[in-house]
Amino acid sequence: MSWNSFGRVFRFTTWGESHGPAIGVVVDGCPPGLALGEADIQPWLDRRRPGLSPRTSPRSEPDRVRILSGTYAGRTTGTPISLVIDNVDARPGDYAGMPPRAGHADAAYQAKYGLRDPRGGGRSSARETAARVAAAAIARLVVPEVRIAARIAEVGGCGDETRWEALLDSARTAGSSLGALVECVAEGVPAGWGAPVYAKLDAELAGALMSINAVKAVEIGAGSGAARLRGEDNADPALAGGITGGISTGERITLRAAFKPTASVAALGVEGRHDPCVGLRAPPIVEAMVALVLADHKLLHRAQCG
């Protein structure tokens, strides 16, 4: 059974393939009456789209979003909101006859379904994340009290951003790629969001970030560093990352997501247009998943606690 939907009350389902005619998302459970137009979504997509830098994929996608349903006179109606983003620079021929690629999900998809979409990885492509960013633009309207910001903290294991350009250029010249660490902070989250045991806020945030293509590890608060502390040292609330017992404390929520190096590298004989470091365009995607989880948990909290 495949699963292409996320969330409990605020839910979304993404669809489409990297080199198909379009990608999109259906958002359900959005409260009615929120002011929403395409101009509210487009700026978030513009932050994520490719082709904006010589150090990102040269694929030129404007990522213009269209709202097909769920609004009337500029406001949400409470019914499913359907968004579509046309693929205008797809080149499926680049992948014709290509065998399963090392480091990709090609072989895994083949094993699961008995066939696969070879066009840039199909659903396993990072292009799918544009639909999540579009959905998160709506989620942000549900949590206006929360401020979410992500940044690149490391590239290729280096935290000195003055060296990143040289590292990226060197990797590209060698036909290779680099990984990255993205840090995200959410401020203004009230105490009480989340739930004990089976809907812990930290567990759901971790799962949301792990669902992003190329993410291989997630830390909240002190993260793995907590395992190296003594109990009295770990009692500092700041080390909890804003969540204890699966419930928000009202403190700043801090997260980090580790992105592996781009799997599509010339050194392995993989052709096409690819990012030398997928983490460069990851901050708006990480922000999106955090916003989507927080919107869902705000509505879950309101449903039980008023």
C-alpha cells in the first residue's frame, strides 16, 4: 500500500512525477474563511525553485501555482483546496533506457511495484517537494502566531559559509556532490500542542523531516548530544528543543536535518540536470514540513482542548 497523504486534521496529498506534465497537491481540513490567493503561495515556491543560482540545478521551472478549487471570492471555503504546478522544462528523454541508478530509489521502486517511472525518479524526485511547499503556504495561514525560519548550517561538513562556494565548485568540477545540514527554528508555538505517547510533537516533526528526500538524520534540541551529557547537565530547558513529553513547552523549537550528497553525480555515470548539493534549496522545504505539522497539531489541540 502506498501512502501519499500526510496529517490528521490538516491533511494534504501530493501527486505527479518529476518529468510528467504537472505536479500538485490537494489540501483538506483547512478552516474556512482564510484569505487565500495564488499570490499568497507563490513567494514560498519562488524560494525553492531551481535555476536561481549557478550552484543549483539548471532546470528552469517557474513553478507558477494555480488554485483549482477550495476558495471563493479570495477565501477558503472549508472544502478541498487543489493546487497544480505545471512542469514546463521537463526532459524525460534524458532518462530513456537508463538502468537503475546507484544511490537512487530506482531499484527500490522496481522491487515494490514491479515497474518504475525512469523519468528523473518519478515520485522519488525532489521535485515533489514543491507541492509540499505550496501546501505549507496554506498551513502558515492556520498558524499566524508562529514564526518559522530555516537556514543552511553546514555544507560538506563545513560551517564556514565563506568556504561553501569553493567547496561546491570543487565538487562539481570533480563530478561529485556534497551534503548539508539545515537548522530550523519555530518561535511562538504555544505550550500544549502535541500529545503524549502516540502523537508526540517531536516524533511527528522528526517523521515529517525524514519524509523529505535525501534527509538521513533529524535532531531536536540537543539531539544526539544529549546522549553524551549527565542528567544534571541535560536539565536545561533549552536543550529540550521546545518539546517535553511530546508536548510543546512554549519555548523555541529547534530542529536540524541532515541531507545526504546528491545521488545524481557524473562520477557514477549519471547524466541530467542536478543540484551539486540538494541542501542548498532545502530550507524552504524544511520550513514547509514544520509548518504543516504545527498547523495539524494546532487543530488537533483545539479539537480536544478548545
